Amino acid sequence: MHAREAFFEWREQPASIRSDALTNIAEDVEKWAEELVRLTVTEVGKPIGEARAEVEEAGAILRYYAQTVLAPEGETYPASRSKDWLITRRYPSGVCTLIAPWNFPVAIPAWKIASALGYGNTVVLKPAPASTVIAGTLAPIVARHPPEGVFQVVPGGTESGKLLVEHPDVAAVPFTGSIVGGRTVARQVVSRGAKIQCETGGQNPTVILADADLDRAAETITYAAMGYAGQKRTATTQVIAEAIVYEELRDRLVAAAEDLEVVDPGKETCQVGPMIEEDSRSSALEALARSGGRILTGGEPLDRDGFYLEPTLVELEDPKDPLTQKEILAPVAALLKAGSAEDAVQIANGVRQRHVAAAFTNDLDQAMQFAGRLEAGLVRVNTATVGVDYRVPLGGTKDSGIGPEVQGLAARDFYTETRVISISP
């Protein structure tokens, strides 16, 4: 494998050289921003405002890791003899196959690439077939800065991915995608002793307590659930409200959903846009048909050029309704009533795909309690489930993640190996 040969040269480069490469890549991403935004709108249907924010974030991620890789990398321990040295150092893992999704075709590859390259690994990026053009545009932007072979893109479908993750030269595989895909990749990678990290599905609840600002909550939750047609693993999928404010919140959510701009993603006013493909929309409609809930608004496909689905809010009585148990990546949210704050916590923790959870309350004590009791990789208070900060560890609980957390400072643990070095003069 060409990447394996390139690794022996790249791992010897000092951190300052790798840092400079990431800074130069960031500068080129920013130079190509307009084209990357255009492709993100046209290839995956992301609203243009979100596309701009994503490309801007990609540049920021690269600059962040350009500095992070310069941080102290080892420790010194007391040796058994006073003249000896006992130290640890970090060394790159090797060839990394990065499996990226289509819904964040610039930002997610950027943080995987930045952390892997920055810590001295070589990279083979396997993009989703639906975002191949964007990946092909990123390839020369990234590849021109490190030595030849350090960064490569391999397009294709499942078979291409299988060949990469099973290759004996691949030392680590960070994966973002479906639960089924993540479990399959994890088995393939673990079976030969390589590293695996999977970010998989998310059924993300938001709890509304009785003292919450309902106007703010409704506006925030509606866009978090249905913006970009709900095609984010951090999108809000369940809204759980205390009974005393349930009806008021329900009315506000319906009104907010009906006010969303469902238009061409190239228009500045677009908030929702189309779904990625016809099969995705069909799966969402089938999920609605299987549900025992009552549709409060939406639920119908729109006769437009693209796979549009009306922003949909479904009222449920059963917390175990199929709509709450399986990720569908669509502009659909379920609304449930909780008798108390305690009931709301139990409902929120009742699904196995808990990537992000949120709570709305004006009570600081309640906020701190919920932060510890909501079982999710990320808990947010008085804000949306969407919008992960790239400087903090990213993972998930239960079925939302496999392997260690990555991103932020946690990325170093995944992309490097610790070696203990004992020196006797």
C-alpha cells in the first residue's frame, strides 16, 4: 500500500512541519470556500447558510489541530535508579482509513484528516458515494501539502470500504455512519487487532421542564429537528415536555414547524431543503406509517424537483413507539408528555441511541441534575442538540458509539500509541 510506504517518511517529520501543513491546508480550504459551498449545496442539498458555516468550520478545525499537535506529548516518571530516565512518548499509529458520511462532506473529513495527519499518520479517505464530487475537490487541496502518498482518496461503495478496513496495513479506522455499518466495520477491524472508533446513530431527546422559556424552546427545537431535513446525527428526534406546559409547547412547535422555509437549498432563505435520495424519503414515510402516533403537522411528500418531505411533528402516547427507536434522518420529530421531570428523564433514557440530549429550564439546580442524569455523550442546556464543538471529545452512549471518544484533545489517544522508554546512562 502506497500509504504505508509514505508513512515511514511522514512519521519522521517534526510536529512543526505537520502543523505547518495543516495551516496551509486550512488556507487553501478558505481560498476554495465558495466552490466547496456550491458543491455542498448541489451534491448533498445542504441549505446554503449551513453550507457556508460548515466550510468555515472546516478551516477552523484544521487551524485548531495545527496548534494542538504542538502540545506536550509525553511524561517523565521516577526511575528505580536516580541516574536512569523513565519516560513516555507518543508515536503515530500508522495508516488510517477514514470513513466519512455524506451529510457533513467537508467538516467531518476535515476533523478526521486534521487529527490523523497532524499526529503523523498517513490517511486514506473513503467518502460516502453521495459526496464523491466534494471529496474529489478536497483531495488536491489536502494532498499538495504533505509528501506524496500521505493523503489519498478512494471513492466507491461498500466493497471499496471493505477492502480498505480489512487491509493488513491499516492501523486505525474512524467511522461515521449508520449503526449497522458501524458494527460491521468494527467486527472487521477488531478481528485483526486494529483500532476502531465509530460514531453511529442518534435518537436525540430534548426535555422541556415546566419553568422553561417556551417560545425560545419551540423555535430552537424545531430547527434542530427539521433543519437540513433532519439529516444530522445530532438532530432532535424526541421532544419530551412536562404535562403542565405540554399543550402550550405543542401549539408553539406546530406553528414553528409550519413557518419553516422549505425551498431550494441554494436560496438564502432555505431552512429545510430536500432529503438526500428517494429511498430516504420513502423510509421516512414508512416509519410514519408504522407509528401509532397522531400527525400534528406535515407528513406528506412535496411535489417539487427533489425529495422534499414536509416538516413533520407526531404526537405519541407510547415512549416505545417505533418512531422513537430507530434513526430515520428526516424532518420528523416525536412529541411526548411526561408527568414529571423524573418521568421525562426515564423517557429520554429509554432509547439505546443516545448521541446528544438537551434540556430547557431556568433552574440552575435542575440543569446541573439533568446534565448528570441524561445518558448521552453530549448534554446541552437551553440550546439545540445540533452544533457539536470540535474542541471537545465526541462519542455516544449505548448504540451511538463504538470505541473511544475522539475529537479535541481526545483525538491524540486514538491516533497515537504510547511507548515507555527506559534509559540507563
